[in-house]
Amino acid sequence: MKTRPSGTRQQLAAVLDRQQAERRRIARVLHDEVGPTLSAIGFQLDALRFDLPELAPRTGELQQSLEEAMGRVRALSQELGLSPVERAGLHLALEHLIDSQRSRFAGQVKLLWRTSARLPAQTAIAFYDVAELALDNVALHSSASRIKVTLSGSRRVTMEIRDNGCGFDLVQAGRNGLGLLRMAEAARRGGATFLVESV
């Protein structure tokens, strides 16, 4: 498979760095600014309900809506600030990813976990990122009916993602496919080797 020039890989790495920095910035704004502002509004509603008891039913409805909004803000802040692997570990993160994939993929999706090894954090995050990109690509482009994600090995852990889809031209995909380039870059960042086979 032909690879893109190193300049393209560096450009992609810079884009990914900027995206991650922006996600963390937004998470901080939600946590440090939006969350406290919503809490302050809640305190004002409490005071209003105390001062004007006749408004209690209406302020109660507003507070319920506010609590729901605060819950969504907290969840979004956590989602943007940490990767699923950092929050739950690789095994649970992959299980959740595959569960969500089943809701949008008509075929069968399996996770086979055959390792007890503990991966370094960056490698685990890389495995998750590659799996997320690969599953999206399979669901969108392959017409597959089966996807299997297998983690195996002890000292050397391998993640294999296999599907029974239509396949693709590796040379053409290497020239034009951003998905493969992003997977390769994610693997490189985690100290992993990325290999692709298609028939």
C-alpha cells in the first residue's frame, strides 16, 4: 500500500492536535462557566419561589428543565474532556462502542476479548480510536453483514477488525481515503503498528 508523504501525516497530526485542544477548551468552558451560571439561575429560582409562593408551580417546572439542562452540560463536558477509555477502560469503552454500533448497523457485531494484558493509556486510546473509525467505515461503505473485533495476545496485544464486506482497492484508498490515514495516525500516536488487508 502506498503511503502519503510525511508532510500530509504531519498536517493531519496538527489538525488532530487542534481538535483535541478545542474539545478540552470547550469542556473547560462548560464545566467552569456554563455549569456555575446554570446553578446560579437555580438559586435565583429557589429565591423567587420563596418570595412569591403563588409562582411555585411555574418555578418548579423551570427548575426541572434547568436540572435536565445541567445534566446534559455535565455529560457533554465529561464526553469532551476525557476519552471513553480514560473514563471506563478499554474493554468497557469498546463494549459501549459496539453496543452503539448495533443500533445503526443491520448486521452482526461481535467483540472477542482474549487478553489479560494492561495496555499503556495512550495505546489503549489509540486502539479505541482506530476501532471507532473502522466501524464507522465498515457500516458506511462495506455492505458487510458481519463485523468482528478481536483483542488477543499477552506481551504483544493485537486488535483485529474483520468484516465480510465488499473490500476496497488499497492503493486507491491510500491515495484518497482520509479514514485510513486517520487510523494510521491514531495508531502511530499510541505506539502501535497499523496494517490493512483487503480482498
